Amino acid sequence: MRVRNSEKGLTRQVLSLILFLCVPEVRTEMLRYAVTEETGSGSFVANIAEDLGLKAENLSARQARIISEGEKQYFQLDRGTGDLFIQEKIDREELCGQIDPCLVHFEILLQSPLQSYRAEVSVYDINDHSPVFLNNEFILKISESTMPGNRFLLESAQDLDVSNNSLQNYSISSNDYFQIYTRDRSDGRKYAELVLDKPLDREKKPEISFTLTAIDGGSPSRSGTARIRVMVLDINDNNPIFSLLLYKVQILENRPEDYLLATVSATDLDEGINGEISYSIIQNSEENRQTFKINPLTGEIRLKQPLDFEDRENYEIDIQGIDGGGLSAHCKVLVELLDMNDNAPEVTITSLTSPIPENSQPGRVMALFSVRDRDSGDNGKTVCYIEDELPFTVRKVSKTSYSLVTESSLDRERLSKYNITITAQDLGSPSLATAVTITVEISDINDNSPVFNEASYTMYTRENNGPGIKIGKVSAIDSDSEQNAKVTYSLLPAEVGGLPLLSYISINSENGNVYALRSMDYEHIREFQVTVRAADGGSPPLSSEVIIRVVIIDENDNAPFILYPLQNNSAPANDLVPRSAEAGYLVTKVVAVDGDSGQNSWLSYHLLKATDPGLFTVGSQNGEIRTTRPLNERDSFKQKLLILTKDNGEPSLSTTATLNFRVVDGFSDAYMQIFEVPNEKEEDSTLTTYLVIALAMLSFIFLFSIILFVIIKGCKRRNFSEKYNSACGNFYGANGSPSNLVDARGTGNLSQPCHYEVCLTNGSSNSEFKFLRPIIPSFLSQNSEIDKVRDNGFLNSSHAGSQRESMSQDRISACVD
């Protein structure tokens, strides 16, 4: 039962070629089918898949569905087979009335990709209605003076069917006076004219009755009847005459009830009752009966209800004027409606895709919608648009169909949801518009890397901290959403002090808290840098990095270390003090270092105990030991001092040093032999033991100094620093330089590391450690924080002064590089 566009062969091939070459998202071809009204539900109409050139399984895969324009869904689509069936029985008269052809429009919508096909179904009429007269009986009053050939209009029968099934012919039962003729109106409808065949004679037959039959063109035909009674009137020789046989009226639609359309007027030359004219509307259809009314005395035609141009554009009214004698005249009134812009456009959203990813390319279709305006002319023309400054635009697909597409790139981080107002506006005056708002959500893609809230971080922790202590926190924010915004922290591999970085600190991958994994030693490492990476949970993940500078804060955990005089298990060294020394004489100097820094390394010196407390004093800042008064004969020739060296930390740490002095009259060998008094045998034996031990120590130091001198000359400075550091033990820092030596001048820490060589003469078996001189001018420090020791302040002579220099020239030789 399908209807094609007349040419089925060549036309179908041409259309198939066009469909193959043109692949728009919304097709404009029209599929046309036909059904007969009153066809039962479930009846087959056509195979949609075949007509679209698709396989039946494609309809199900692409979720094919039917969208009807009206409120009722008359058809249903079987996605499995592609067959189109009648879902609800169609009554053509209820659906279209007198409109012919009767068309039902709908759209076939396919997804993936989104496509739309328009279709229309012609509903063919069947002869299911008989002609019906509004009145079962008509009474005609005809004057006996009426001449044969006069025509009388009869009320038309109403047939709801159309075309051939509508009213086609009128007939009357057999009589001697009248014949019936069927006439056509301008709109194609039929009406009956009763024609007088021979003169009437009221005296012979005052009333004539016969049956009027209306017959339609159906097969089989249907008919309706009405009774006509002709009342023969007494003679009235003047008929009413209308001023116009045709009245034309133009009015705007939507005029209110009781609005005056026109006034018809007729005159009759007779007098009295025969001259009185009464007006009425004849040939009155049910629609005219509900729409118009006429004043029988004045001929004013008024509206019973407002007229709608969209329902009907013109009306034809038959007016009859009858005088008191029964004579009548007829005229027509043609009412033409003028359209007003009284219908706003109707917007129907047929498809909407939401959400859409933010990386959608321009031109992506998000929604399909149609616009309909029931007005005509410019009042029915529409334009569609959306607000400015939106990344979307409206494109026209067909006469009434539009699509909403992306126009520029989207950014969910800037705006995650759009409320788009689609406005359809007609071109009438004044213009009417309809706005429909749709919501389109933007789904996130991983297009933003995490961003740290600082360009770099500096974190502080005290040395000797407990493992697991939190030292700081890093934080990064990802402007994406959900999983794409979940930030995970990690440390990049590196080494600190020869150990893997991950053995020093760790980071919580969830919240960015940074923890120390081990106790830090300021003297071993003072600061280090670590790189933290923040990665999001997207696929693929995006990341960013930041540098953390971890600074170790010094704790007072190193006690001062005495460099001179060296404190060990061997016999203590004895310094010689001339008995002729005056007050303020510099006897020796205590040199100490502290491995800490800052105020923790500020050293002070204090005299704890002395053989003669009033004889010596120690400088609190520089460690210089001087005499407080001149020596005399009563002073013991053996003096012993206990010196306390402490730092300025909190709490303070300290170290003690023991110094032994010999008070002598001079430094010559003869005097030294005299000094060994034979009468004091026990004391001489002890002194000899000390001298032997001192000689052995000095010989070892001398030999070690020569070996060290050769190594320095033959090796690079870096290799020497490593060996020297090993030899000096804890006297030096990690880079081979002494840590925070005390300046003998009392001006602070020593600024330059020095090395000294011991030189002895041949006859020095009874000599003690006399003098040290620097043999290496300087070593470059690798750490800017390590203090340098100057060569003029590392060790001073145990016995200063011009007398001492002159007495020791023949026994002590300085070896200077």
C-alpha cells in the first residue's frame, strides 16, 4: 500500500543515487505512503528499512524511532524487521475534516550518526458517512404567480466524506411541478436547485409534497432524504430585490463576538405585508450556523464567535430575503479573513545530546529541533538564534528543522554547564517569539596539569630529629574534576651524601606531607634538595614538579675538641717558662675547635685548677695563658693547669685540657744538665722517662711530616685532602678542612686551615716540643660554611719572647716549605 512519486523506475534510481552521494546529518527527502482510514491497528504500511536503503538490523542498532507532529502516535516501527504498522485506527474525518488530501507527517530518527528522515502518509477516505440534511423537512412558500423555470435553492445535505465519496447528486420523487438540478459551488461542494416546470394553481393544489434525496459517489453509494412541502401562496407580484447580488467582506481574524461583518439590504415594491422583507441565512452548514447570525429585520450579519485564519481562510454565506407575500430574493456574502500575527512559533526539541566532552570539535551536533508557525506570509516565517558569546550556533537543516552545533572550543574548567536559550522569532509585526532553554553539561577530559601553590619550598628540621617526624607539606591543585583532579605525590630518585634520597625523607602520596626517615646530622650534611612530582589520575596522567630545599638546623651535639696541647694517653708535654718572665708573659695557647656552627661553636676558656692559682691566667676568648706576676724563687718549678673549654650552646658542652709547665732559669744545655740535680735521683729518673717518651713522639711526628710532605708534592690537592682528613680524624669536616677553629687573636674562628712540620736538631734527646711552623700556606675549603685556620694563629710557640728565640736557635731548626 505504499505510494511513490509517480515514476517508480527511473525516479527511484535517481533518488537512490542522490541519497548515496549526499550524507547530511538530517535528510530532506520525503518518504510517502498511503493508508485507508479505519484500517485496523497492526496493519502493515511499508518497510522503512527497504525504503531507506538500510538493513533491518541497522534500525535496531541505531535506535530508530518515530516522532509524530501531532499529539497522537498513529504508527509504530518494528526495529527488528523495519516494518511500519498502524498503531491506532485513523478516522480521516476526525483528523482532517474536509481537507483533501489528508496527510499525516512524522520523522524517522536514527542515532550514531544522528540522521532524520521526513515521511508523510496519505489517509484515503472510505465511504463511511451518508449525506445528512440538517432538517428533516423543508417548507417552501411559492406564489401561484410564479412562472415556470424559476429556481429555488434548497438547503444542502452534509457529507463528511470527501472526493468521490462526498455528496455528488440530488434527486426528488416523482411530481408534476418540479425538477431538481445539482449545481457546483466554487469550493467544489454540491447544492440543489428546485426548478418549477409548470404554473402553480393554489385552488387546484395548495400544497405539493415530495422527497428530496442526496446521493454520494461511494461504492456502494449512500444517501440521505428530507421531506419538501411546497405551500402555494396567493399572488404577490413583486419579489424583493437585493442592492447587491454579491457582498465581499475582508476582516482581520480574531475579531470579537458580535462583531458586525456586513449589512445586506433588499427592497420590495409591494406594500403592506407583501413589502415587508425578512432576512435569513440559507444553505447554512453547521460551521456557518455556529459562526454567523443575521438580524431578520435589519439584515446585519454578526459573528457568533471569533474567526481563526489558521482554521479557515474564507466563508460563503447565502442570504435570503422574503417579503410578506412569500416572494424571496437571494444574495451571497463572501467573507475573506486576513491573517494576524497571533501565533508564536512552536519549538520542538527532537533530540538532545548531553553531556558532551570538552574537547569536542567545532561543528558537532548537540541537538535537533523543529520550528512551526501556524501563521502565513511573513507572519509564518521564522528565524532562530541563541545568545551571543556562547560557543554554539544554530544551523538550518530544512525548512522547519534546525540543529544546534558547537562553534568554538569548550573549556569545562571555565564553565561546566551551559543553559542555552533557543529563541524562534517570526517576521510579523509586531513580532512574536518563543524561547526554549536546554541544559548542556560539559564532561571533563584530562587537559590540566597539577599546579603547586608555591614555586619552590624550603623546609627546616633539626639535626638528631626522630625518624618519622613531619617536616613540611606540599600542595598542588588540578583544575580538572573527579579522577582527573586526584593528585598523587612522589619523590624523584636522587642521592644525598652518597645515600639514596629515599632513605632520608618520604612523602605521603595522598596529602603531600613530607616526613624525615632518619636522624639528620648537621655536621655531615647541612642541606639538600629534592624534587617532588605531582601527577593527576587522568589517562594519560599529567604531572608537574617542584623543588624542596631541606635545611638542617644545627643542634649543640659536639663538645669542643682540643687541638693543642694534644690530649692523649701518652705522657703530657711540658712547656718551659723562664723564671725571669714578667707579668703578662705569653706562656702558651690552648687551641680548640667545635664541630657545631653558629653560637654552638663559640668557645670560651676558663682556668679550673692550678698549682699556683695566682700565677697564671687564661684568656676567655683566645685561650692564651699568661703570667699574672713575675716569677720568683719561691714558685715551684713544676706547674700544672687544668683548662675548661666550653661552647655557647644550650645546654653547653665542655672539654678539659691539662697543661704542665717547668720553670727554668734558661734554655741552654748546660743549664738543663745543671737542672738535673744528682741529689734528686727519683725526680731525675722520672724526667728522663718523660724525655725519652717525648723524643720518640717527636721522631714519629718528624717522620710522619716528611712522608706527608712528599705525598703533598706528588699528589693532587684533592687526594691530599682526603688522606689528610683521614689522618686528622674528627679534627676536620667532610670536605677535609678543619671545622670552626678558634682564632688565637680572639677575633673569632680561624679562617684558613694550615699544616705544620716538626723539625728537631741532632742533640735534642732531652728537648721537648718547642716550635711549629706552617709548611702549607692554605687549603681551599669545599664548604663555604667551614672556617679557615690561619698559619699565624694555629699554634704559637710554647715559649715566646726574644730570650727564648736566642736560646733555642742552636737546637731547633724550622723547616719551611
